[in-house]
Amino acid sequence: MRAAIFSFTAILLFAVASPATELPVYVQGKPSADGIGKRYLGREISQVMGWQAAGWLEREEREKEERTSVLIEELGLRAGMVVADVGAGSGYLSRRMAPLVAPGGRILAVDIQPEMLSMLAKLAADPRYSNIAPVQGAVADTNLPVQSVDLAIMVDVYHELEYPHEMLASIVRALRPGGRVAFVEYRGEDANVPIKALHKMTERQIRREAGSLDLTWERTSKRLPWQHLVIFRKAAP
């Protein structure tokens, strides 16, 4: 009987060590059609969009649908900033931010898929985008240097992270004191946003998960047609 109880518990509940003071608790269950079955704070983590969908990231309609130009305006980029584009994919956002942090600034384009990193390397070889630096991330760590980043941004990425707590903790470590992290996620509260449910998040859920780390909510922009832009700041000493 005790063995049966132990096995049941092991299947349903496991914790992964974290550098934060509180261990994240992940619950494993049966995957839904678009998820991996792993749940964090009540949210099932979605399947990852593979490199094969890079063409969708580069679609002509993206500016009209998502107003990326407005997103970039909201970020307040300036020359000399170091920005981490976490889950950079094909580099759609990286190459739009790169000129705005020049001269002296860099875009650290983080991804874990070799095919995406290859695309980012080709992009960085273009003289127009020489301040983009591809970074090989891991499933639980961005592999960014400590206190090296002024702003980290995740565009439609966070909901896919297999280890969201650990990844966000690594971003917080990489932020300089007073640095910001921006979550861009399709609005889970809005049934009219034509995206699968697991690839959307509510603002409440974003703030709940970010609140488990040393981040303070700064503001939420409502200017984007389909997405939240939720910005947090790391405390300065």
C-alpha cells in the first residue's frame, strides 16, 4: 500500500531544485492536445513551437496583427543598452531592436534549438546586425552572464518554457540592478484572439508566476492588438 501511494505521488508531483528561496512545484498529468502535461501554478505548459514554423514568425501579416513597431516603441530602447531576446527564434525581433541600441549596445539572442541558432548566426554575420550575438540557452538556464543585461524580453515564449521558474530565475540573475523583464503573451482573457488556448496567458497568471521571484510589477501596456506587454523591474540595492 505504501509503495502504491509513493508511486502515485511520484507520478503526479515532483519538485525541481532552484536557486530561488522557494522550490517550484510542477505537477505531471496527462497531456492535453497542445500541452506537455506538466503544470505550474495551475497552468499547463504548452508544446514548443519548433524551428519548422520559423516562416510563421516571419509572416508578412505579423506587423498588422501584432504591431511589433508599437511593442518596440513601448520598450524605450536607447543606444548602449544590452537586451536579451530570450527565445529569439528566427531573429524577427532581434534585428528590429539591434539598430536602436547602437552604437555601443548589443542584442543577446538566446535560443535552444540548433536550427534557430543557425539562423541567428547568419543574421549576426550581416554587417547591419553585427551587434547581435547568438547565445546557446538550455532548458532551465538562459546561460546569460550575471548582471549583464538591461532588458530581457520574451515574445510568445514564456508559456512554452519547460522550466519556467528556473528560466525566469536565470533571467533575474542576468539583469543588472534596476533592469527590466518584459513578457509578451497572447491575451488569455480574450476568446477573440485567434490563438490556441495553451499558447495564451492571462495577465493575472503572468503576474502570479513572476511574483515568485525578485521582480516588481511596473506596468502593463494595452496598446497591442492581441497581446499583453507586462513589464517587471529587478530591485536596485
